[in-house]
Amino acid sequence: MHALLNATSRVVGRAELAQSANSDARRGLDAHMYRLRIKLQELPGLTLETVPKRGFRLLVCRSDA
């Protein structure tokens, strides 16, 4: 999550995320992203997006209400 927060709206590659999560297995990273996506559903304004062949991107929608 730290790598995604530091790169809000920028695509973070699988290698960078794996290094940040101390995981080098693709399946393990996918499992982490799946669980994170489920948790983020509870927080309005945060979306974890998969960018095919590039990585992941955390989108923050700010509501100035």
C-alpha cells in the first residue's frame, strides 16, 4: 500500500510492488492486490485499478463537499 500511496494516480509496476511487499511471486502479489481491493471498497473515494501489462494505479477521488 505504501508504494501505491506514494505514487497516487501513477502506474506502479509489478516489480516495484513486489519489492515493496517483499514478495517476488506473481501469484502472491495478485492475492495481495485482491485483498487490498476488497478492503478499499469500504473507503469512499479510493479505487485500485489494474493497468494491463503495466501494473496497478491507486486513484483518489476527493470530495470537497
